[in-house]
Amino acid sequence: MTTATLQRTPSRLTCLAVAGPLWTAVSLAQAATREGYVLGRHFARAGQRRTATLSYVAGTALLLGDGWAMTGGPAGTLTLAVGAITAMLWISAAAARAH
């Protein structure tokens, strides 16, 4: 092993130490601005409190499922799938109501 290889290792480890939390923060920030929350704000402004609340619940299900899967919790893939399916079903229902 050369000296050059040993000197580059700490910078790679630093990049890995920064990349994990950064990826998690960006993913959760994106999940918090997804369709459920955008629809919730739209319906709240329109005075439809029940529909706004259901939109927030669907967005939160997606956010929690994403967060649980990223922490490596048991059945993380399942919780992410349940959150994503809940959000997609609600978006479909909200679109059907609009027409």
C-alpha cells in the first residue's frame, strides 16, 4: 500500500459520512413537498377541510414510509410501498373528484 492511497482514504470516508445524511435530508425534504401536501394546501384554500385533511394524511403516510425505509427499519420496503400506494390512491381519488 502506498502513502498516496492512505492519504486519500480519509477524504473518501468524509464524503461517505456527508453523503448519507445529505441524501436522507434531501429525500425527506422532497417527500414533504410532494402531492399530498400540495393538494392539502390547495383544498384548504378552497375551504374543503375534510379533503385537505385527507391530503395531509396521504402525504404524511408517504413521508413516514420513506423515512422508515431509509432508517433500515424492519419491513422498510413494505412501509414505503404502503405510504406510496396510499398517496397514489388519494391523488387518483382527488383527481376523480375534480372532474
